[in-house]
Amino acid sequence: MKSLNKILLASVSFILAFSSCQYEDKFDELPAQKYDPLQDNIEATMTCKEMRDLYIGNAQYLLTENSHSNNYAKMFNVSAIPENAEAIIRGIVVSTDVDGNTYKKIVIRDEKDGSGLDISIDASGLSAFWPQGQRVAINAAGLHIGDYANFPALGYQTYNRKRDRYEVGRLPFTIAKDHIKALGLPDTLLSQPEEVTIDEIMNNKEYYYSRLVKIKNVQFGYYMTSSTNPTPNHFQNNNIKLIDDIAQYDSDGDLIPDDENDDIPPFSIENDLNVPVSRAIKDANGKTTNVTTSFYAKFAAKKLKRGRHDVVAIVAWYKDKGSSSGNIQLLIQKFSDITPTTVQPETK
Amino acid sequence: MKQNLCLFLLMFLSISVFGQETGFKGIVVDGTSGKPLPNVHIVVRDQNIYTRTDKEGVFQVIKNDLGDFVIDLIHPAYSNLITGAHSKSGEIHDFGILSLMPNIDDLNVTYTYVDESQMNDEDGSSQTIGNLLSSADDVYLKAASFNFSAMRYSLRGYNQEYTSTYINGVAFNDGERGRFNFSMLGGMNSLFKNKDIVRNTEVSGFGYGDIGGASNIISKASGFAKGSRASIAATNRSYVLRGTVNVASGLLPSGWAFNGGLIYRWSEEGAWDGTFYNSFGYYLGAEKIFNENHSLSLITFGAPGQRGQNSAVTQEAIDLHGDIYYNPYWGYQDGKKRNSRVVSSYDPTVILSYEWTIDENQKLKAGLGSHYNRYSSTALGFYNAVDPRPDYYRNMPSFLGDPEYMDDITLNLYNNMADTWANDPSKSQIDWDMLYQANHANNQVNPNGTAKYVVEERHNNLFETNLNLTYLGKFNRLKVTGGLEGKYSKGMHYKTMNDLLGGNQWIDVDQFSERDFPNNDNIIQNDINNPNRVIKEGDKFGYNYNMHIKKASIFAQNEWNWRNLDLYYAAKATYYSFQREGLMDNGRSLFFRELFDNMRPSTFRSYGKGKETYFITPSFKAGLAYKFDGRNRISANVLAESRAPLANNSYVSQRIMDRQISNLKAEQILSYDVSYEFKYRRVRGRLTAFQTNFKDCAETNGYYDDTYQTFINQTLSGIEKRYRGVEAAATVRLTSMFSLTAAGSYGEYMYTSNAISIISSENGSLEQEVGAENISSLVDVARTKGLYTNNGPQLVSSLALNFNGPKMWFAEIKASYFDRSYLDFSPSRITDSAYEKYKNAISQVTSGNYNSDIPASVILDNIVALQQQEKLPNGVLVDVSFGKVIYLKNRTQSLNINVNANNVLNNTKMITGGYQQGRIPVNSDDKSLDINNLGKYPNKYYYAQGFNFFVNVGYKF
């Protein structure tokens, strides 16, 4: 009987021990870390614009200036922000990589003066940690900043073997994690675009670099190489054909749905150069610029839209060689950022 | 006078013939208590004679012409006794009282890997009952079980599905993967230690057998000595504490016997960082021996448990971490270690077995066994988010290239990465806090969208019922064995949401299809019948299918035994069928159906029952043994068979559709071996040479292909393999207390032909690109010829000195050497297409037409390394064990203390397995070989644990 009691005791002990140690019971859901201004003691030491102006092209910090004999290299330079520098910027993330047009970077708008800066990071899905509307503080000490195709970016120097040039390359994610701190939860109210016209952008490009803007009342178009060769071209050409002008009726006079109209190009197409594709937008004042879309964007295959739309995009600039005139590139972040204009223009 | 003399002589002869018997007898008792021992098996070596002691421990055999004979006395709870005599005609030799000493618990728990395919918690002691070859004390098999398990040695290199395992005569290799689930035994070693073991293709008394051998675990209530046992053990392996309790009634006068057992194994953290163990096991057995002819046994057991896994890792990760125990599967959550790969398993089993001794020469055994294996493993999932794996190749400093050839700036970054990874657990381990915050952030910006990070749970359940009937008959020199086997298996495979990590929900679509087909709402659905389904915790999602398997076989075997010659031959026929039943209609399968609209719809069917495929395959085996005398024997065995491909290996992508490997065939196997065995008073051993050829084998492989930028399923068919080698072992009794055992095997297990490789993209993007009419372009050659299999070391050897001293002291020291281990190669690296890339790169480099700071010779070496199968390090492991049995209370109770210290030299350089990654480093623009970063996807390894121990104290009362 004594033995039986001992065995029963052992059995109960085993069962209790096993039951009490179930793994899923050990981990509670972690609460969200909300933003508390009283707990926020990170002070910015400069704005994004100040950082760009201080370090880019400044001989004191220049790490690499590519040879001017290399036509491509002139537009690329890298400066090193010293490791002991007081180089803290604060901003709101205005980019998102969910729709795939922004890739391996985040773009922030400075909290103080609204200036923007691209930060190149070698990882996809960055919007998981730094989505649109996320407040961040970035300590850039020890990192590199410079012009990439004549456009500022924060990252780390890399050597582009194919082009024989040093560039601002992507930060490894593990390093980026150390330098970028998310403060609280995102608030999309903080990442609303500023309304601008194409003219304003073209007349003050550098001001609008990396800013999230809204251009209202535009029509989409694409480029013709020449009137005798109507195949859409990737690149900007003064000869623009608007989508609204493309015939939309077949030979029987029936309306051809946009999706079946081969004359309407998609936002982007795969190409041998493996570059994003630019399409025109023209506003009510007749001014034109480009929206630029990667072939890997989720909306790349969608047809350019008819009618007038408001477009929200991040302003970028691309000039990779001295002989090129360079292009403004408006990077649409989400396809839902293209919305029909509510106000119809009086004139075309 | 003469007549009277003749009459007298006749009478004398008559008396001699009718009044004088020849044979032997005796009584067997417990050596500690002196009580008679029933059910002790008595085997006359080499003479096909066996019997059992009765309730009074008495045995008797009447037999003429015994000559010099040796008998083995065998009982599962006691150590074997060997004795012998010379039989005189007309005399019954009386052995008197023979004492058996209680068994010391075998505590050589074989090394447990937390990977489910290696889970092996059984001990390897072996006993045979009625096996005429007496492989009960096969020196090599014992060494293979105990000495080589730390390096995951496989007998003759065969995969586990080529070894048959039975429990009480019921076959338990599962129908889907062909394997025996060792973890179902729950580590209750003492309840499952009694086994009939059949060496490779030799003759079997409980089934047809297999090329890898067979074992029948005999676990019946009557086989356990009356009494109770409790033990507690401390160790530093996958668990740190173990407690067991076993109780047995012994065989009661009523003919009933009962026994039960409990076990608990636990660790907060095992040998590998972040692993844990929590497992409970139970066992209940009842047996009724109606009379000498009928007995019925029922056992049920199960072991629900959870454990945290560890992963194969790169050498770089180990070097940065500082030791071999790095495990990327865990991270801190709120200061506590949390493992992302938790295995939960529970395989409750019930076995009913009936034995009918028809007469002294015939037996019929029937067994019905059923089990329901609930097995699941969790894993991190993510959607449109940064890969959360801390050892993801982009997070490692090697992603930047080879530091030896870097400029200073990049080298500085490399060192920063190395430093931060090595010293910051939020980099080298999962950052759970950040994953939760990502989901909370997503809830703000996208409240109806998919969570960014989740923990999913992958279920692979199996319900199985087995029926076995075995007939054994002895007719003079002929022993007949025959049997029927039936098996029905239902595999159930699906995913559930384990933890949303603070996210609101998960939407059930495939993100990789979404990326490749952004405008196709159908293809991205995991279930077209429930598009964009909202998934909460506990819901099934992703995939859901069953696999129905039926197996039936019939076999017959004849054994002939003469004085100097044994002969056997046997045949078997097997029916094996499998059929997939999809419970979700996967969008990718619809895409395939539309793409290949001229194919039969069932080829790409996802929902509903698919094609039922069946095979009927024969097997034949035979063997001959010549016994020079009672001590020397030479034998040869041969087996030729066809074997159906297992359900698990027959589909291209069974998670999403019914598509089978094209040209599915049965494997062809031809196996033969020759052995010489000797058994003298002081020395015994064996030498064997063997060869097995496989033909028409198939394998499947999945990996992300950088050239096609999509997930690829690769099937290899037309595989031919050859396993050949020698095994040798000998044990020498130096003195009454010391013995020396040497054992070893040299094997060459390799692929002997190239294979046909067919690739298929999981989401159809590749097929769409090439077009249905050009699908043959996806066929390639995989250059497998000359590569080695990866089932453990192909050269093993050990030398052990064993001490069995007075007053129940025992000790052993042994050294084992391992070599010829090869890493699992990736077929994607050895296709003709891959070689085209290597060739182009080599040509570029040798002609000087390349752009790199790395010297040409280094690049060329790296290209070779990319395609090579890695040979793993060789080395020595030294183990020491000792113990003592202490008798208490007038020998009615005992305490046994057992200490095992393994790898006492703490050799942490031994790799037990791992794999070569499937990805090939290519340039993103033209997909040529990226010669500047050929080490981007290095091999991954599992290491053998360093010093480890097992201390057990057992109490018998």
C-alpha cells in the first residue's frame, strides 16, 4: 500500500509538472510601445537639409570622389559622417515599400523643417518596422552620405564594379537597426503629403527632394520616340502622348475597355536595361514631369489611367552622368495614392 | 540356451529402448531472492531447440543426439546465463538450480537530436528468443547501437525506412514516410528494451525482415519481474532531469499480469541555446495467460511532449558566437528566452496481441495495433516584412564578401557587423520585441490587413491501424514462417495560426505569388473557395490535405536446419497504394490547370481526391550457413526486391496539388552479404562483407532559385545507388572481470549514376515563362554520380575495455573513431545548367576577363567548392561509464548507480549532419555566377555535443 501511495504521488507530480510547464502559457502578448512625449529625450542636432548641406560634397568629410574622367562617376560621391559627430536627425517616414515601388530604402521628412532624406537599407519589407507615419530618430554618426546619381542618400559606401565607381550603397539591416530608432506607433496623419504644382517642383527641385507631395489634376501620358515610330519609349522625350487622346473605339465603333486596349501602356514594363520606367503626367497648366515605376511594383502591370487624377508621390531626381540633363522622378508609393480629381478643369 | 540368450538380449534392448531417455533439465531462480523464475527462455544453440520454464521455474528437454551442447537462459529482466554440458545417451543431465541475476538498467540513452527525423531515445540492448542464429549477443550490433549513435551512424548507411520495427509482432513503420517513430516510446527504455533483433536480411521469426534488419520489441506484462522500480537521472543533453516509475505484478497465479510505467523528462534549457524539453510518458500493460496455449496481451502507451528545436548553422555563425551551441531559433521576449520552433508531439498507441500455441511445433500470433500521431512544429511566418531570421545571409558579415580582399571602408563595415552580431542578442537571436511592435504598428496603418509577423504551426498527423498475423511451424528439420500484414494510414497535413504576435489577423494568401502575379487574385489564394479568408489564432490556413495509404503484404519463409548446414528462402508480395485528398482548392493549381489545359485535370487537381496510385511488388530472399562446428560458421544471404515509392516522396508539391513525379517507378533493390562468425569461450566475433544496389530511386528537393527568382520544387529520378562495405567485431574475455571489444565498419555508400532533374516553380511563374509547349526545357541532368550518401559516418571503429567486478561493480572506457562522413549535397548545384554557369565563370577568370580584387586562383577554388560535396571532419570520441548495484534489506531491494560520461575529451569539432544550401550566388542583372561573392550561401551544419553525462540512480523495491 505504501508503495502504491508512493507511485500515485509520483504520477501526480509528473502530471502536474508537465501540465504547468506548457510552453504557450509562458509568453504573454507584449503591449504596444506607444509614443510618450514625456519619455522622448532624443534631440535632433540638425535637420535633414542641414545634414545634406554639411556633409555632401564637403571636402572635409569627402571619403570618395569618383574620377571626373568617368562620365558616370561624376554624379556619385560619398562623405563619411564622423563617428563622434553629433548627427541626429528626427523625422516621419513618408515612404512605404508595400506596393514595391520603393525598394530597400526609407524616406523621411524632417520634423522641424520638412526637408527629406533617403536612407538606403539592404532589406525588403522595411515598412514592417518603419511604415508611413512612423516617427524615427536617426543617429547618422559613423554612416556615409552622398549623391547617388546626383541625388542625396544616407547609407554606406560600396564599390559598383560594373560602373567602376564608389557610391552610397545600402546599409546592412543589422547596422541600420542600431542607428534608426522608432518612437511609438505610426500615425498616418503625420505623413500627409504637401500640395504642390509641377512648376513649383521644377523651379525648386532640391527643396522638394525626398518630400511626399500631392499634385492635383493631372493626366497621364507616355513618350513617343518620333511621330513615325509610335512605340512607347521608356525615357523622357518632348513628344508626349496623353492617355486620354488614345482612341478608345474599335473599328466597329465599340468602346474598347482600357484593360483590353493594347495602345494604353502599363505603368512599367520589363526591359533589358533593368531600369524603372518613366511615364508622363501633365497638369492643368500644361506642365509635365514623370512618374517612375519599377517593374517589380505591384501595380506595374496596371494600365495608365484615363481622366484627371490627383497623384501622391515622393520626389526624386536622377542624373547618373554629366552629359545627361537629369530627370525628376515621382515615385508613387501606393496605387491607392492615385485618386480621381474631384474638381474638373475649366479648360484642357 | 541360445534361445534364452536371445530372449534376454531382446528384453535388455527393449528395456534400453523404452526405459532410458536423453536430455536435460533444471530449475531457474532469481539470483537475489532465490524465487523460481517462470517464462525464462531456454535456447539450445545451433540446434533449433527452445523451451520455457514453467511456473515453478522448471524446464526439461528430451532429445537424443544432443552431443556437446550449449544453452542460453534468457529473461528480459535478468542478465543472460550461458551454460552447457555433454549429453550422454540414456541420461537426463540435471543442471540443478541455475541463478539469474537481475539486469542492471541500461542507461546508454542514445543521443537525442531535437530534429524529428533523428529522434531516437531507445537503448540498443538486444536479445533473441528462438532465433537460430543467436544474434542476441552480436558483437557488432551492440557496438553499433551504443558506441556510434552520437554521430548518427546508420547501419550500412541505409535510410531508416529500410529497417522494420515491430512492437509485439505488429509492424510500426508508418505508411507515409516508411519510418518508425522512436519518440512514441517516450524514452521508457526499460519497458521496451526486450527485442528480437534480426541482422539485415537474415532469417526472421516475426516478419519478412528488411535489408536494414528488423527488430520486434516485446513488451508484455508477463515479461516484467514483479516489483517496483523508480529512478531519477541528471544529465546535460536535450533534457536535464528524468524521473521514472515502473510497477509490475509479475505473472500472478490467476494467469494475469499487469504492469505500468511513468516517465517525466524536463529541461528549462538543453545543451543547445534556447532549446527546452518537457515530456511526460505513460504505459499500461495487461496480459492474460489462459493456459499453455493461449495468451492475450494489451498495452497502451503515449508520451505527450514539447521541445524547442535547434537549427543547422553556418560555420561563420558558430565562429562569431564562440561555440557550437549557437541556435538562431530563439530570442528574448520581455527578458525570457522564447523558441520559435517548438515541436509538440503525442502518439498514443494501443496494441492487442494474441498468441496461440497450437501444439509444441506450431504457433499462431495475431496483433492489432493502432496509433494516432499528433505532431506539429511551429515556425515564424512573415508578410511584406524584413526576414526575421537572425542568421539570414544578409545579416551576416560574409554577405559583404571575403574580408581578405576588401577595401578598408568595407572592412570597417564588415567588422562592425561582426561585432554587433556577436555581442548583441537582438541581432544574433530573434528580436521578438521588435516583431510585436511591427504588428502593433501595422494594426495602426492597416488594421484590416495581414499581420507582419506570426508564429504558424505546421501539423503532420498520422492515424494508422496495423494488423499482423504470423504463423510459425516446426516440422523436423523444416521451420515454416508465414504472415499477413495489413495497414491503413491517414496522414493529415495542415497549418494553423499559433500566435498572431499582437497582430489583428492574417489574410490567407500566398505572398510570393502576390509578388510574381500582382494582378491575379486567384493565383494568390490558398483556398479559392474561401478567398482572402481572415485567419485568427487556431484557424487552419495555407494548405490542408490528407494522404490515404493502404498497404497489405503476404510472406512465406522456409528454414532448413541440418547438423552442419542451414538454408532458408522466403518470398513476399506487397500491395501499396496512396491517394491525396485536398481539402483546399489552391490558386496555383488552378493556374497550372489553365496553363496546361490539354492535360488531364486530375494532374493538377488541388481539391478533392486525386489519383490513386498503387504498386504490387515482389521480394525474394535466401541464405545459406555452413557450421564447421559449434564455434565457427560462415553464411551468405541475398535479397532481390521491388519496392514501391513512398507517398511522401512521390509528389512534386503535395501541399498544393495532386501532381506526382513523372514516371514514378518502384525501386529495385539487390542486396547480398557474406559473414564469418566465431564463438569460443574467451573470444567471439564476426566479419561481414556486404553490398546493396538500388535502382530507380527518386528524391525531392525544394529551394529558392536566384536565376528564376522563385521557389522551385526539384525532383530527381532514375537514381542509382550502391552501398558496400565490411563490418568486423570481436570481443575477448581477458580475465573473469575484464573484456575487450573492438568493432568497426568501412563503407562506401554512394550514387552510381547521374539522375534526371525536373524543376517546377511552386507558383507556376517559371512554367508560364517557358510556356506549356516548352516544358521539356525544365528537364536537366543532375550529376549525382560519384557523390556520397549522407547517413552518418561511413567509417566507424571503436575499442572498449569493459570491467565486471565483484560486488556488482562495473565500468567501461571506450574510444571511437569516425571518418568518411559527407554533407547532404544540393542537387541544384550539380545540374548541367549550374555547370554551364561554372564553366562560363571559369572561362572568364582563366582568360583574365573578369573584374575582381580576389586572385584568380582563389576564385577558381571557390567555384570548385560551390559544386563540391563537403567531406566532414574525422575524429575521436572517448566515453567512460561506471556503476554499482547495492543490495538492501536482505537483497529484497536494490539501488543501482550508473554514471555515463560521453565525449570526455570535449571534442567539439565533430559534425553529425547538415546540408549544402540550394541557392547559387548569381549577379542580379545577367544571372551569371557572382564571382565576387561565391561564399554567399555557405553550408550549414549540426555538431555533436561536447562533453555530456548521464547519471542515474535506480531503486528497486
